Amino acid sequence: TCHVLDTAQGCPAAAMRVDLFRLTHNGSRTRIAQFVTNSDGRTGKALHGADFAPGMYEWVFYTAAYFSASGVPTASTPFLDEVPIRFGIDNPEEHYHVPLLVSPWSFSTYRGS
């Protein structure tokens, strides 16, 4: 799962586009899901069944488009356009939650619960 919080406006990042990719050993990636965050800034469960397997994954958050649509003042060339977060799944029996705290100029993430 994923949860995006807009630290510039102090609210959930509703209606942000987020893509999820599976990475291969040779560095290529395949998009396996595309989301738009809900009113609470969440994607819901991202991986189901056989897709929820050990390996490397990447979330891509389209932050510049979100902040532009939200009316947050930014530079004409965004400092953060897309924010990629690569993470690994070792045990599909566990819950993997990736929160993103983001503004037009900074971001932070961690493994949530």
C-alpha cells in the first residue's frame, strides 16, 4: 500500500497519479499498476496474487503535475517532477506500506506499518 501526504498544504495528496513498476535484474522495468490517490492520499492495495512476489519494485509519484493542479506555487521548471522510490519485497506474507511525505522542494519516505 501507499499513502501520500502533501506537506506544503498540510493535507493528504488527493488525486496524485502514481505508477508501480517491477524491476528486473538487468535494470529494465515493467509497469504493473497505475493509480490515482483517493481523498485520503492512499492508493489501496497495490499488489495482488502472483504480482505480490519477492523482488525489486519502484513507485513513481507525479508530484509536479499534482502541485500544479493543486495551485501550489512552484518554479516554472519543477525542482521535483517525478519522485521514484525503489524498494524490495523479501517476504510476500508481510505487509509493505510506503508512505511519501512531499512538497514541491523535498520528500521523505520510510517503511510504514
